[in-house]
Amino acid sequence: MENQHDDNCSLFTPSIITVTVSAVLIAITRVFYILCQSGKPLYPSKSPKPLSTLIVLGSGGHTAEMINVLNVLLLKDRFCPRFYVAAGTDNMSLQKAHLLEENVFNLNGGKGGSTQFLQIYRSREVGQSYITSIGTTFLALVHALWLMIRIRPQVVLCNGPGTCVPLCVIAFLFKVVGVRWSSVFYVESIARVRKLSLSGLLLYKLRIADQFFVQWPQLQRKYPRAHYVGCLM
Amino acid sequence: MGDAGDSAKQEKKVVFVTVGTTLFDALVRAVDTNGVKQELLRKGYTHLVIQMGRGSYNPTKCDGEDGSLAVDYFTFSPSIADHLRSASLVISHAGKLLFIFDIWCILTINLVIVVLHCGLFRSGSIFETLQLGKPLIVVVNEDLMDNHQSELAEELAERKHLYCAHPQTLHQTISDMNVESLLPYLSGDATPVAKLINTFLGFPDD
């Protein structure tokens, strides 16, 4: 009896191992393939269509920098529809986005694409205890996933702080799984002169950002894959 | 505000010190010392207005009638924009500040008075205020861990857009400063980023 049992096991184990190993190998190959493709520009089609765009607003200074970028970027009707996301505790950022959209609407002579303003749970508030933040982080992740499934953006624009990281990671996973190909752009804050922020470092090192912009030349020298774009403020 | 006929008011040069919503008694204490006040007086400033936030150290008020520096303080004010507009020099903390909306207002209504000096610190608001053309001393709060904001202050000080000081060296900074030698900060430009993003996405260059 015992021998037979052993035989059964030995019959099963190799096949389970083979399946797991090949699944892991396929997944790794896919991730590497995506990583290789990620930094490459999209090839221009004859008539480029507007792209659905997710704009992650940080707070205070981060939002101000993002608005400056959008002021130039939205001159042409290329980023449509637009989804603005800000942390649930941050009302100012969405107000500023509303103001910007009004300006864009007026500039375009009263016609504008669809725009949505959304709020997202923050994984951790300033001063929150680490134990409760495990729960809130999980909640924030689920909420981010739900938003991303609904939006499935083709372009993600972000400039920190932490709120954008889960959204960017999900955008990357969508590429791996094949749900949606997106281009992730990250602009490091002007306040970072010598070192990247934690969110910036993560997105740079993990190669999740397709293009990574910095505002000081010394930072570009330290992180050669970044693009130096000068001050935005 | 700013009546042309009133010459006494025209000579009023206000130094505005703000700590925003933070607690930075070290800065309030530093500007309240005789050394700093004498130095400011020597530089031609007549009034010192301190927004002390949540701090517990109350500076000594003074009406300045005996030719000394007039000192006034308050904790918070919804009209911080007015204080900024009338200030000739602003000494600020390098932490976080919650009055960005006021400064935002000054910019949008174009009530920028170029002769004055000012400064509020938070990466967003420092540039908004630098663009008002007001000379600025940023004081670094050493009590904050990982104060990456001082990185920016030091860089901008190196480029001569502002002065960067510590509470202990504020006195020295004021005595050494030459407001005329500060270079105006030119607004940044988002065109290079937009261009790179557009090219990457395959949109035609124009």
C-alpha cells in the first residue's frame, strides 16, 4: 500500500513541477518582453487617434507642476477622454483640475472631450499607525484595481507622491496580462535635486515608467535613463 | 494700500516672517533676537510682521516709534496674501505651508508688486512666490528628518535666486545679503516634456 502511494506521488509530482516551472518561465519571459518593449516609442499611425489618459494628481506642489505640463499638453485634442485621480483627502487638486478643464474648454471654443474626476483611497495617512495601515493599504489597492479596470487608460501621467505607484504597477500588470497596452510617464518633482523620491526610484528601477523625466541636470547624470527637461515651475 | 501721496507709508519696508501651519519656534526666536532686528534696521527695513503658526514662543511687540523696528505678530490669518503683497522681504520656513491658495490668487489676479521681497516654502509655492520677484530668505528647519526641501533651497541659493539660512546663521545671512545681486527667477517651461511625450506616443511634431 505504502509503495503504491509513493508511486502515485512520484507520478504526480514531476508533472506538477513541470507545469509550475513552465508557467513561471512563461510569466518571466512575458515580463521581460514587456520590459523590453516598454521604453520604446509607439509607431505613428497615419492618423493618430486621441488616447484615453489617466492623470494622477499628487497634492500641493505636485499638482501645480502637473497642471503646468497639462497646460501645454492639452493644447491639442490628443488626450481624450481624460480621467483625473486624486487622493480622497485632497480636494484642492481636483478643484485645480476643474479650473484647468474650464480653460481648456474655453480655448477649444466650447468643445471638449469627456472628462472625469475621481478620488482614490490613500494607503496611509500622515501619522497613521502601521498596523491599521496594512488594512488601508489593501483597501487602497483594491480600489486602485477597480478604478484601473474601469478606466483601462492608454496613457498614464503622474509625478508623485505615493498615490501613483499602485496605479502604475497595475498599468504594468495590464501590459503583462495583455488587458491594455499603456505608456506611463513620470515627472520627478522639482524639489528633488540630488536624489529621486521613493516613488520615483521605484518606477525608475522597476522600469515601470516608459519615460522618466527629471528637472535637474545632476539627477539625469545619476540616472542615465531619465530625460532632463528643465524646470517646470 | 500704497497711497502715492503718503510718503511716510512709502518708506515703510516690511519684513514678513511666516512659518505656515508648522511649528518653528526656532525661527521665531531667531528673528526676535536683537542681533537680527538691528541688522534688519540697518538694511532699511522698518516693520517686522511674524506669522508664528502653532508656535508657543511669543515675540515682543513693539510699535517702533522710538526709531526701532516695529514688531507685530499673529498666529494665522486668512488674508496672508495681503501681508505678502505689502512685504519687502519674507523670511520663511522650509517646511509645509497651507496658504498656497492665497498666493495662487495673487498670481491669477496679477497683483504682483515686483519691488517687494517674499517667500513661502513648499516646492509649489516657492516658485509661485519667486515669480513675484520678491527676494527671499529660506530658513531650513533642522528638526525635520529627511528634509529634502533644503536640497532645493540650496540649489536655488547656489543659482542666486534666494538666500538659504539656518536659524543660527540668519543674522549673518541678513548682514551679508545684497538684495540687488539676486537673479530673477524665470518661469519654467513645460514644452520640452510635452514634446517628448507627444513624440513617444507617435503624434506628429509641430
